[in-house]
Amino acid sequence: MTETLLALAGLTKAYPGVIANNDVSLEIAPGEVHALLGENGAGKSTLVKAIYGLVKPDSGAMHLDGQPFAPADPKAARAAGITMVFQHFSLFDALSVAENVALGMERPPPLRDLSARIRDVSDQYGLPLDPTRIVGDLSAGERQRVEIIRCLLQDPKLLIMDEPTSVLTPQEVEILFETLRKLKAEGTAILYISHKLEEIRALCDTATILRLGEVVGDCDPREVSAREMAEMMVGGTLHVPEREAGPEGAVLLTLDHLSAPSPQEFGTPLRDISVEVRAGQVLGIGGVAGNGQDELLLALSGEMAVAPDMVRLRGQAIGHLPPNARRALGLCAAPEERLGHAAAPDMTLTENAALSGKTRKNLVRNGLVDWGGARDFATTIIDRFDVRTPGPENVARSLSGGNLQKYVIGREILQAPDVLVVNQPTWGVDASAAAAIRQAIMDLAAEGTAVVVISQDLDEVMEIADAFAALNAGRLSAPRPARGLTIEEVGLMLGGAHDMEVAHAEA
Amino acid sequence: MITLERRPQPSRAWSYLSPILAVLITMVVGGLVFAALGKPPVEAIRTIFWDPLFGDFAGYFRPQLLVKAAPLILIATGLSFGFRAGVWNIGAEGQYIMGALFGAGVALAFYPIEARWLIFPLMVVAGTLGGLLWAMIPGVLRVRFGTNEILVSLMLVYVADFLLDAMALGLLRNPEGMGFPGSRNLQQYPSAHNAELIANTGLHWGVIAAFFAVVAAYILLSRHIFGFNVRLAGQSPRAAAFAGVSANRMVLICLGLSGGLAGMAGMFEVAGPAGQVLASFNVGYGFTAIIVAFLGRLHPLGILLAGMLMALTYIGGELAQMNLQLPRSAIQLFQGMLLFFLLAVDVMTNFRIRLGRKGVA
């Protein structure tokens, strides 16, 4: 491939205090699947936002088809044939698929014509999707298809995909890859952002690796090993968490036919979940987002009350108890959303330490808060979990995502709970921080805590869990020993065999 | 181009500075309004802010300052908890009226028995309870049926207002009042009279209650877990739920607290400075207290200062009406501007202004 579709030369973009992209150059040819690889904070997002017209680079030049290219906004980028599928979807739950697609168009055709076109495109590229369905009822994979079809209707020359597989089951990933290969065969270039190395090796022609805003190497991902790429990405050798398999103790947490409606509209109700977690055991609960993870965490943390017998701690019925009573009994939880749920954004780290630590750390006496004790607790969390912040008097909002995640996980771990429930413990956290968090979780289990890890990152779950169960449409599969489980078996557990078929099976 | 940029941390300096700046801007713009009305602006501002304190008749006005400030501070202190927690009680005026009716009702039921040790404390309790129960109506409706407490509490002000009219003309009317509307004058009933504790200071039991409310609120907010939960519920409802704060309970407690304090203020007013249940009893303290609460940064000490300042504009405003023939509405406009400019200047606490082109930053 000698011709070039898009060329970036010396792109630099600085934010106050950090250089997001420093002198980045790369070239993409038509029909090429180009991987952009790097840790969180390596500058991948800033780079594609520059291409998509969302940020203006400070210096450097872009050329599209040999012409200078400097999109003022995403509209200009789309007009030039560049489209993007974001990691977080911008869809309206209450509208149908076709209505959502129409909302993204400059001059939408009548809904009936549009529906027909959506059907055509979804057939052509093997993306099963019914244009009349309400988006709120769709799975994450199906929602992503809406976004992709939205892009394909514009006949793009370049399709940018930001971490597209993070919300998909392995089978859905296969469907997506089929689609992307078809696009490639038609000459559409794809810029594929990911940190999942095996995927990149399976799909991409070229990989550009970013670290701390700079290009640290190019490679043909089919020719180098995943480990080599990983080490280029982190710039060193990876520390893989390890654990000693502790002897499994008594049953600490029991879920007994746990069923509950979701507190939110378009949420997933929990359906008849039964499982036991023993002292020293890590139960990994995998599943695609929106299958009841949030609801399960609320039912366990106590924010959502259920029938007393549905949740038992050491045999004691606690389903009806509010969060602080459960903490007092030894059950701590760390929700997925760190800013606004696990932590109050405008409160200091000291205040946030008291937020969930007040009960077990004895920070309230006669109704008065022991702020000195809370500050000490916050300082301990900061020290033990290597949280980068000037001090406990800073507000939670001022911390980076990874640092705040270490803080909120550390806050629960340092309360030495008997049962710990975490949802997405390393979401959006860089590799070394993620390793530290996983190690801390496993150390806690080794000391005899029963741990439930809810995560969409299968690699993570398989790495730290003793037993694996899948959450699908609010139901939990029977747990199986994690060791020896193949990725195909996991995929089948996750998908529950629903909407797995490719529209045109070509086998 | 001017752009607003979010500060990484809220500015402490600006949160102290903005009330002062708002007062100054209000003086300037208020002066312009007065000038447009054909009144001498500097003299008008001096009449409002200076003369009541240091003018020729200051000896008469200074005690009035405490009398006016006490209900404002008492009500605003209660409201500040709800406002911090995101519970919007706009109906303090109605709760103030109900407190007065309950308090006066108890006193009149005992008339003419002389037993101050029993009757006066009972009036305080009844007045507080009256405001509290009135505030529970929007509270229970919100918790049970999800109604909007802003609308319900506001509408109940008008209900309370009509109830006041009805009481002044009916049930509580003075049987020896020659057919005039209005109850017996509690100032002439020693067991019920909320008299000045020290002559000519304006210091009555309501002032003391306001002072205690400020101190208690300060301790609650800075040291007590309840104050922490209030702030948490207002800033981040989901984090509050995670911390074990029940949203419904928070609504009821905040409405109860603000209603109770407003009712107490109403009771002290009707038993003291006002003296009797009359259709013209309420003069808008319940609404002005909203301005006081925000002007004082929802902070007890700030509310103390803001309450004094607002009381000053009431007294100074009356003075300006008498001396300069300023229309009454001009004074209300003046008070409204204060809140308006405060909210405008407040943007600076969380944002900074950046001059220059966007995109370079």
C-alpha cells in the first residue's frame, strides 16, 4: 500500500501541566486497520480527538488525501469522510434505533426510508439490528451497532473506534471483527484504539504505540508477541499480580434467591441470584455492562433494600439493613462510579475518608465527627496505596481517575472488611495502578476476606478470581472454578447464547 | 473573547469576597435606580445604611436592628440546612405565620390565667410545633408522592395567609375589641408577653433563640455527622446514599428543622414586637430570610452578619420612605438586587474568567 489516506506530522497538544501529544506522526492507508496502542493517559484520545475536530493541536499538520486537513469541528471532519464510534455511546434510551440515527444526521430522510437503509447496511455488514426497537431495551453490543451504522450511513473513508470491545462478549467481538474486515476489504481505513493486545494481533495491519504522549514505536502486530507490545506500552517489564491460594474457609456471604427490581428506568432487575462466597475466596463476576452489575452492587452495599433472607452475612439475614449497619457487621463495598457515587467530588479526601469509613474506623462519637481521625485515615490510605496528591485537604475532583480509584478501593480495603464487594475496580486505571489494586485485593483475600469482584474486564477477572460466574440479564450463572476455564466457555457463560448469530453466517 | 474556566478547586477567597462585592454593586446600582427616580443617590444610600446606626436618631433605631434581625437569622439558619441538602423550603413565611397562630392560640386559651413559668414555654413549644407541622405537609407529600416541595411549600404560604385573616377576624378575635379585627394584645398579658429583657436594647427571647440557633448550627455543620450528611446529600446524592444517608429522612428533617425555627420566630414576634394576631402580621421575613441564607453563604456566622445587614435595609428603607419619600417597592427592589448580584458574583467561586482566544489554552 503506497498511497496515504491520512498523514499526521509532528502533532503536538499540551494541556495545562501535561503534554498530551508530543510530536506525533503517523500515516494511514486506505483499507488499512491501524491500531493505536497505549496505556490510559498515553494520549490516544487526544490524538483521535484532533483528527475528529474535537481539539485543535498546538502545532503540527494533518493531510487527508494529500490536502491540508484541519477540521474546525466534528461536522467538518464528518464532511471530509471521517467518523468515530466513541467508547461511551450518545444514544437516547427512550427513542427507537432509527430515531437515534436520524438525530445524528444533518438532513434525515423520512423515517421509513431511513429504516430501510439501516436494514440494508446491517445486512450488508452482518450487524443484526432492528431499526424499530427502543434503544433502552438493547444490549451494549447492540447499542454499539447503532453507533457503527450511524457512521456507515455516511460512507466514511476513515472509521475511528475508541475501545470498541470493552463492552462486548467474546462472541460479539467476533461479529464486530467480521464487520470491520468487510469494511477494510472495501477500502475503508480503520483507526482502532485499544489496549487489548490479542485483539490487535487478530485484527490490525499496523500498530503505533504511544507512551506519555510520544510515539515509542511502530510494529506489525502479527509479527511481534503480545508481551513485546505490552512492554513497549509500559516502557518496562510488567508486574503480574500473584497470590498464594489461601485455604478456603467458612461461608461468609450468601445470596439466596436474590431478586429485586431495578431502581432505575431501563435498569436490569436482579433475577433469582444464588451464590456463596467463602473466607479467602475471590468470586469474579463477569458480564457485559448493563446486565445488572450496578443493581447487584446496590443490593450488596445496602443502598437498595431487599428481603432480609436474600442476603446473608455469616448466616445472619442482612438484606433489609442500610449501608452503615452492613459496614458495622463487616461488609464493605466500592461502587463503579468513583466521582459522585464512591466519592463526593467537591469534598476533601479527609471528608471522603469519613464518608464510608466512619462506621468501622470509629470516626463518629456522640454524633460528633472525629476529623483528626478522618485525616489520619485519609493519610494512611494515601500512603499505603500510593495516591498521588498534595495532601488529604484536596478535593476528590482534583485527583486523576486512577489515583481516585486507588483511594476509594484503598479506603474499603483498609477497613479490613470480612466481605468486600467491588465493581469495576480498575476501570480507566493505568496498568501499574491496576496491578497494584489487584494485588491489594488478592492480599486481602489471602488474609481471609471473602471478595466479590464485579468486572467487565475478563482478563482481570480470570487473573484474580478463584471462581467465575457470569451475570447476564440480571441472572447469575452457577460459579465455576476460574482455573482451567477457556475463553470460549467464558464467552458462552456470558452471552447466555442470546443475540450471538451473525446476520449472514458465511460458514 | 471572554470565557469561563472551571476552577480545579472552589476559590476560598472568592467565597468570602463575593457577598461583600454583591453589597457594593447593589449600593452602586441601587443608587443609580434612586437617581433615576429623582432622589439624591448618595443621600439615599446613606439613609439606608448609615443613619440607622450612626444618625441623629440612632438610639431609637439600634434596638430595632435586633428586633428585625432575630426572626431573619432564626428562619435563615433553619433554611440553610435544607438549602445545603437540596431541600427547597420556600414557604418559611407560611410556617412563620402558623408558628404565630399556634403560639398565640395557646396564650389566648389560657387567658387570663397568670402562670408565666408554664404558659410562655408552652407557647414556644406550640409555635415551633406549628411551623414544623406546616412544613411537614410538603415533606410528607414529597416523600410519599414525589411532589415538588418548592411549589407545595410556596402555595401553603397563601393558605397560611388566609388562615391568619380568618383567625384575626374569627376564632382569635378579641371579644372586648369593639368589633375591630385582631386578637387581644399579648403585650398586655404578662404571662405571654415576649418583652425586652433589658429595656431599650431590643433584646427579647427571640434574639437569644437566634443566637443559640447560630451556635448550634455552627457546631452541627462543622463537627456533627448530621451536618456532614446534609452537605453530602446536597453535593452528591448518590454518594450520600452510599454513605447510608436516607434521602427521604433528609427531606423530612430539613423541612422540619426549617419549619420549626420559622414557627418559633413567628411565635416570638407575635408575643413581642407585633403583640397581636392581625391580618398585617407578616411582613415577608420568611421570604427575606431566603436572601439572608444565601447572602450568608449558608454559613451560620455569615447568616448572622447577613441578617443584621438585611435588618438594616428594612429599617433604613423605612427611614428613606419617611425622609426621602422613596417608594416602598424601591426598597424591595433593593433587597432583591442583593440576591441577584450575589448569585451573579458567585460564579467566580467556581469559575475564573479568561480573556483572550479560546483554543490556545
